[in-house]
Amino acid sequence: SQWGGMFGLVVAYARWKRRPLADVLGFRPAPARAWLGAFLIGVSAWFVVLTLTAWIAPPPKELEEQMRRMFLGENGDRPMFVTLLVVALTPAVCEEALFRGPILQALRTRLPPATAIAFTAVLFGALHLDLYRLFPTTTLGILLGYVAYASGSIAPAMLMHGLNNGILISLASAGQDEAAEHMSPGLRIGVFTVACGMLVAGLLLTRTRQRNAP
């Protein structure tokens, strides 16, 4: 559904506008520091976002179990490569193609960058159709929008999105997706601080766009 409904919609839009698909997507070469920044954000944002979610609006256990079944299959017997393809690679390409592609680029022509990024993130969060997931997905959407805008390319945002989902899938598969809940308060704050440091470093590295760029 994502390849046909999201990515297919972007392809159709590019053909309608008679523009190259890469131009519609904003798929351009990105400098090495932007890739490194996206990597650092991708391996740290999930912990920061989940910790903030647990503090601000903890989801019910039923939702966590539903997410676990989505990651691993109803009986936990789905092959890992299938799960990574469906839940990590596909959203990283298709959701970014739509939201950080034509939607964000169109809004940027009418709104200040920060407003366009925030509005796109809210749409991205609302797409998941779950009140408890609105905060984490919107927060992730803001980070993804910033990476795409600051780097001048959608490609690093795709990497970040894929890493974020891939790490969550790997933890769920290993039965470690609730490990943070069993950490001592001091250890959890320490890990959270390190993850925030990596996240900030990633944001700074990703900022390759010139200050006076549109």
C-alpha cells in the first residue's frame, strides 16, 4: 500500500508536473557530514523520543503489544529480512518520498522553513491514526524534516528513518524493546543524556545548507 499509495502518488505527481522524479523528491547528493549527522540522529533519536514519550504520555501496554506484533508478526515467526523490508525500508523510502518530498517542498514555498517542517510533521503524525503515537511520530517528523531541509537532500532523512525503525525492530526481535523500562533511574538518565548529545551532534553535522539559502 505504501509503494503504491505513497511512492506511486509521488511518481504520478512528477509525471503530471513533467518534472524529474529526483527533483520532486529533493533527492540530491549530500555531503559526507550530512550522512554522518543522519546516522547519529538515526541511532539516538529513538531512545530520546521513547523516553520523552514515557515521561509525557506513556502508551498503554495494549498498544505496545500491538506494535510488537506489527514488528514481528502475529506469532513472532516472521523472517527478519521481511520485517526490515516492510517496517524499516518501505516507510523510510515511501513515507519520506511523500512527506519530505513534494509536501514539505510545496509548503516551503509558502511558509517559513520551521513552520513548513512543523506542519509536515503534524501531518506525518496524524497519518498514523493513533493518539498515543501522535507525539513520538510528530517529534520524529520534525527531526526528519530538519534533516531533509538542513542537508538539502531527502536521502539522509531516508537513512535516518530506516535506522530508527530498524533499531526498534531489532530490539523487539531480541526481546529487548522494554529494556529501558528496567533500567535504574540513574542509568536511564545517563543513557538519555548520551543519546541527546549524539542527537545534537547529528543535527549540527547535518546543517550543511547555507544560512542565506532558500
